[in-house]
Amino acid sequence: MAVPKRSEIPAEFTWDLSAIFENDEAWEAGLKELGTFPPRLAAFAGHLADSAETLLAFSRLGDETELLAGRVYGYASLSADVDLADSRHQAMLGKARSVMIDVYRAAAFSSPEIMAIPQEKLDAFLAEKPELTEYQRSLYQIRRKAAHILSPECEMLLAGAQEIANAPDRIGSTLRNTELRFPDALDGEGKPHTLTNGTLVPLLESADRTLRRDAYEKYYDRLGEFRNTVAATLEGQFKKLKYFATARHYENTLAASLDNTEVPVAVYHNLIEAVHGNLDKMYRYVALRKKLLGVDELHMYDVYRPIIEGSDKKILFDEAKANVLDAMKILGDDYVALLNRAFGERWIDRYENEGKRSGAYSSGGARPHPYILLNHHDNLDSQFTLAHELGHSMHSWYSKENQPVSTADYVIFVAEVASTCNEVLLMNYLLNKTADKKERAALINHFLDQFKGTIYRQTMFAEFELMMGQMAEKGETLTADALCEKYKALNALYFGPDMVTDDKIALEWARIPHFFYNYYVFQYATGFSAAVAIAKRILKEGAPAVADYKRFLSGGSSQDPVSLLKIAGVDMSSPAPVNEALAYFGELLDEIEKLI
């Protein structure tokens, strides 16, 4: 089926951005207003230590700037993402980025000045102006990085370089989503199927193995024509990370990235070590998949195919919506009411259209509420994606409603917890709805695939990302050949002896946008592990666990992320949650083997 144009999507299935700005003209006025903020911010340069009143005034102006900047950038970004070929909205996004850089540059003096205020003087400011305590956490976040804050002149230079530094991500996104076109994939009867970034995985889920193989081979054959271009953009990305890490006196790019969110580097390495220690369960899963598909050789184009009959049944959006709402009743009436607002007020952009950004996300930064981008395909996976993105949005909502602007945004380490907790609760709800062995096996199969895709696969990505960072730090060139060699070896390690690891899957790194996100993907795995623990506690304890969970959702960045998760009953400073989650994965394997 052909992918429709944006103009062919009914309005009720699209998001309504008028809550941010009424229209593009109103956005232009907002952009113009935002352009007045850089000189207002810059006027405080050299004066933040003058008085408590001055420091408070600057902090409040910072809040005002962040609120308007979030709306301006959010509207432009959301408008651009639904049609990446729309030059008008791409131009708007470019304008927003430029003004944002001006804002960052104008405020670049603030961190060094705040860092230079003697502790005794800052304590006196806080005593004199109790209103400043609202910013105590954000002031601490600046001052704790004393060894990594540069002079005002250097901070201004680094801020000004951000627009150039973001080029690798923009180039890669443009190539993947706008300029890269694929030939149709042919099924066993020779019928063509549209192949895009968005349709690849649905095609790989097909029962027609000829279609799966053809989609897989044509996708990677075409992607391979651009392998050197993508490798060059990734090299630019990691050279950028190396440059900024070195400029700020960090030991390496990983330490620089994780310090932004107060996550100990050991957490990253503990994750990889814990998953390596549980690869035997992944190998069992792969062997089970090979057995149930009844193939002599299991290939990577067989990974997405549901292995249980009934896994590929059609689930329309309205049915998915009803299931999600029912599953989340355990979290309380206020939570469900907020979900209903998301549906009723058009926070969600549902379906794929030509030029639309692939995948799904929740724009937690957009005010007055989050927005959700989907590419819904009326299947079980899309139902769980809906629950996942709504979890992100609820986290954003609770944090922004309960925290001041300065601590309203949660850090990425906890970003995947609420989304995955929703998925676990949905899975429990669906399993409890059925006593049918085949349906139950199909659901467990989906859950096993979630473990495979989120803990094992994302940890493999994290290990590959760490390799790329280490290559850049050693001065090695990230050539396509070198990346393919390393990725192929990792794929073989993670999937084991029953999986055929071919030269095409060695190119998979070239289609993963998250490698431009600065050590982001490991948090899918840690977040999934934490979410399994939280959801199991909610299901076991009920109201007390829900209350703790909502305290976590409402925490924003008011504490470091490890401490916030402890509120919900999970200690991520230990590898225990990862090991416990993968032990549960083993139990699910035991159960599905009995059911089939």
C-alpha cells in the first residue's frame, strides 16, 4: 500500500499545534520576541555576583527564556518532522536553531560567573533571598562541574560552535529520511511492497519469507551505496564529542556525556558486563526462534517475524487505545484522565505519510503539553509503542506540573523508565485477559522480543557506540570498513551460533539515528530493567508503590537520577536490576516452551 501524502491524512489523526502557537504567523512573532532575549541576558554579564537580587533576576529571566524558547523550537521542530521535504518548515526550524544559538552564546558567561561566586557569598544570597532556593539545585549543577567550566570567552566560543557541531546529526537525518529512496520489495508472488525506513520492520514481520529477504537485501544494498557518507557523518559526530570532552577536561567522551546527567561511568560498564554474563539466555531465545520458524538457517531478516501464530493479528488504533487506557487504571484516575486528554486534545500524530520522520517519540519539551509522533501500523508492536510514548508524555507532564522550570526536565538516564513501565503494565493486563494458550504464547513472545530488542540489542548498540568513541579518542578513522567489521563481530557475539551473521547486517550501524545522540542508547536497557522492577512492585503492592512511582514521575531533575529511582524502589548503582530483569527473561523462556 502506498504511503499517503501529508495532505491526505485526516486532521483528526494529526496533532494540533495551535496550543503552542495558533499558526505559523504567530510563531514568527514568537521567534521575533525570542530574538530580544540575547541582549537582555547579556546585560547581566559581569554582575551575577553583585547581589542576591541580581542573581534572582537573572535566574527568573532564564526561566522566561526557556519557556519561550521551548515553544518556538518545539513548534518548528514538530512542524518540520511531519514532512521533512517541506522547505518552509525546515527553514523555520533553521531560524529557531539560529536564535537558540544566539541565546546560548549570550548566556555563556553565566556558568563561569556562578562558579566564581564564593560559597560564603552564595549562602548569604540564599539567606537574603529565600526565593533563590528554587534555583539551588540548578546552581549546584553548575558549581559541581568546577573542573569543566571554562573562561567566559571560551564558553562563548563553545556555545557559538554548537550550530556547526550539530551538522552530523542533521546531515544523517536528511539522508535517512529525505533523500534515501529504496526500490519496492517483492513478495513470493512478485507483488511489490513500498520499502521505506518506516516500512522496513513491518515488512520484516511478514509471514512471507521471500518478502522478508527481499526487503532486507534491497534495504541494505541501497544503504550500502551510502556507507562511506554515513561513516563520515559518524566520524564527524565522534570527533565533535572528542573535541568538547577534551576542551572541558574530561577523561573521555563517555565520562563527558554521563557527567551531564550525574550517572557514574561504572553504570555503563556494569550494564555491558551484566548482559555479557546473560548471553546464554539470548542464545536460548535465538535457538527457540529457529526451531519455531522451522528453518535450516536463521537469518537476521527472520528476527522480527512473530514466531507464534496470532502474533500478527490486526489491532486498530481505537482498540489499542482502549487496551492502554484499561491497563493504566492501576495508576489511578488522575493518570487515566490525563491519557484521555492526550487523545481528546490531539496530542498525537498517528500515521505515516510521505516525508514524515520515521519511528516514534514524545516531545517532552513542548509546552503547554507534550506531543507524540507515531507511525502506527495497526499491530501489536504499534499498540505497545502507543503505551510507550504515552509513558514518556505522562512523565513530562507530571514533572512540569510539580517542578519549577529550573528542575522540570528529567535527565535522559530516567527517560525510558516511565515509557517501559507502561509497556510492562500493558503486557500484564493483556496476559490477564486471556486463558488461551496460543494467545498467551503470542504475548509472551512479544515480551521476549522486547527484552531482546531493549536490553540485549540496545546494549549491543551501546557497546558499539563505546567502540566508536574509543576509536575517535585514539585518533583512528571511522571508516565504513572498520565499522562494518566491528559491528559484524558484535552481532555474532550477541546473537550466538544459531544466527547467520552476514555482510548486510554488518551495515546496520548506518541506519541507527541514535548513534548521533551522545551515548543515549544504554539508557533503554537500564531503563527497561528499572521499569520491570517498578512495574512488578506496582502489581504486587498496589497503592503505596503507585504513590512512590508518581513521586518519581514528579521529580524532574530535583535529585540525581539514581536517587530519584530509589524513590520508586530501584537501585541502579548496582547491576542487580539488570541481572534480575534477565532472570525474568529466562523465566518467560521457560513458560513459553511449556505453552508450545
